[in-house]
Amino acid sequence: MSTVRTTTRPRKSAAPKVGFVSLGCPKALVDSERILTQMRAEGYETVPTYKAADVVVVNTCGFIDSAVAESLDAIGEAMAENGKVIVTGCLGAKGDMIREKYPDVLSISGPQDYVTVMNALHKAVPPKHDPFIDLLPPQGVKLTPKHYAYLKISEGCNHKCSFCIIPSMRGKLRSRPVDEVLREAEKLVKAGVKEILIISQDTSAYGVDLKYAPATWNGKEYRTNLYDLCKGIGELGAWARLHYVYPYPHVDEIISLMAEGKILPYLDVPFQHASTRVLKAMKRPAAAENTLKRLAAWRKICPDITIRSTFIVGFPGETEEDFEELLNWLVEAQLDRVGCFKYSPVDGATANKLDGAVPDDVMEDRYNRFMELQARISADKLEDKIGKVIEVMVDEIGGEAVLGRSWADAPEIDGKVYLSCDRPLKVGQIVRGRVIQADAYDLNVEVFED
């Protein structure tokens, strides 16, 4: 989970000032950006401290227990330091929990309820909008660095995974029209964004609810489906990275675009487990035997593809045999980037009713064994890159340390590339260099002179 607090330098004006706390995943981050964009358009300013703010907005996360606790703590801190607090986001769907602990919050709303947030702001501190002074950046307000941005293509999810309550918080799948998404992507690139990270709850299902309706963008017709969307974004010249993609057969078409260099050869697929029995209990839409076939098919189409995924260990009813099946699957799958979570009950999830709770010490042991195995797989795969030439996007420059990412690394969740170069580099710049060293997660690259 990431925590973002805006640090925009306040201007000397009478504009109402807002403190903003953003918690949760990239999808929640996009919600925060939209609220901040609307705030800026109406003349509100963001400030970096509670004391300087007229009111504080907290965009919460409520997916797992630790996220709920962090969100409640953030609300409590804002209440103690400021006293005027507007709550929104996923935890807002559990308004009774928030109101019981903090009865004096000004407003509580769920995710994407931008209207309620703005109405609460208007009531707490009416806007003083001057269109000649309050200028809105063309790309809107972003909480990410200037050189990359998240692009949310749909909201909600039609799956009923037993460990997840996202559909109850964010509703069923609602795709954005393809022309609307492409216009936003084009605006981002024109504003200097070098990498677009495409996100949703189920990226593979994009357009299903709209029956893949056609639309026109830049004089060409595109259907509202993932293939046409990726094809259009691929024409913009920026890196384009796909997240939260279910391994359906039609994804093969997207892999062809990766092989052609239209979008990055990178796919984030939430497999979650490999045991058919556990997957059935999770109510996941894909079985392990099919996912291995999909991986083989994708690598045949695009041999350089990077696959990242996330898994849950210690799910109710998971036996040692199930876990060993997962480890064997990992060895066969040879995934590039992997995250693992220990199962945690989520209030309202149907998995809470399942028998066979895994003891904490067993869960911890399985987590450690999982991560040790994947670390060895990752180290072997990165060692194979030594001597190869790769492209790297510069992310951060601090003194003599220059950090970047290859196309195989998504920001914040994957590895880093440590760059050595005799010439000055700029954040957002894409350079080429040779891999000279590797460990389990990161690379060292020597940048070419030209």
C-alpha cells in the first residue's frame, strides 16, 4: 500500500486550502487525481500540513485488515490535527465503521463518488474561483512523477472471488468509451508523460459491458476492447504497460502487439494460486493447468515477455499438498516478478465462512518458503541478462546515485536498475546500456556514451 500526501507549494492567495491524504492502490490514486483536478479547476489549493489546511480530505483503502487500520489511523490523525475531515474511498463503503469511531467527520462517501466529496468541500469551505488566476494543467493534477501516469480504463469487477469485496465497494464492471480513454492518453503524452500504466480491476474484460462499441479517435475507428485500445495507445510513442490482466485466450492478440513493439512486453496477471482445489475455493475464473498453457503460448508469440503476478498463501483449507503444488507450479512457470501475501480475512468476504483456517506459524513458514524459491528463480533469470543491452527509463537522481527501470519493471512494485554513466542524465530520459551485474531483484547497467 502506498501513502501519498500532496506537497504542492501554497500560493499567496485567498483560495481555500485543502490537505489531501491518498491511501491504497493505483486505482485509488487515480480517484485522488480526479478529485484534485476538480479541486484545482474550482480554485482550491492543496497544502502540505494539517495546520495550514481549512479542511482535510482522506481517500481511504479498505481491502484488507491492515489497510482498514491504516485508513482509520489516517482519519484519526487528520481529526486530531485539523478537526475538519472529509472521508472518501473504499473504506467509505463501510460508513458505519467510520462514523462509530469518528462521529464528527464532515462527510463519508465511497469510491468514485466525486460529487459527494466536492459538495462536502463546497459546504465546508466555499470555492473562490478566478478563471484568470487558477490555471489547470492540461493533464490534470497528478500524484505520480511527471514522466509516468496511471490510466484507469474501467471501474468495478464482475468476478465474485471469495476473498475480495471490491465488487461491493466499486460495483460491477463499467468500461470507459475507447475514444475517451485514448484522448486522455494522448493528453498525458503531450504533457510529457513517457510511460502509461493501464489499470482497472479486470483489464481483460475491458469493453464487455459496452458490447465493444465502436468510436472514432483521430479520424480512425476503434472498438471498445483491449486490443484496439492498446493499438491506439501504441501509436502515441510512450511506454504502455498492462496491469491486472486475467489470462483469457483473447489476451494472445495483445501479446502480438508486444511482439511488434507497440506496447511493452510486460503483463501483470493475478494468478493467486496454482492448486485447482484452492482456486475453486477462491472462486477464481482460471485453473492452473490452463494458465501454464497460456504462459507457453505467450512466450511463443513474444519470447522477451516479462510476466509478473501475485499469490496468496494460507488461504482457508490450503493443505501442505496444495502448497507444494503451488511451489511446483512456480518452478514450471518461471515467472519474472512475483508478489506474495499471507491470507488475511476481509470483513464481508465470503471466504470468512470457509473451514480450515491455516495457523499463523504455518502461514508464515509457507510465505518464507515461497519467497525463497521465487528469489532463486528471479536471481537466475536476472543473471541471464548480464551482458545484454537494455533500455532504461531514469526514475530518480540523488547525488551520484541514478535509479531507473527497464521495461521489465513497473514502478514501486518491481526491481530497480542502478545506472552508471559519465554524462548527466534527466528524470524521464530513456537510455541504453549494458547489464554488468545482477542480484535477486535489481540490475546494474553501464549506460552507453551515445
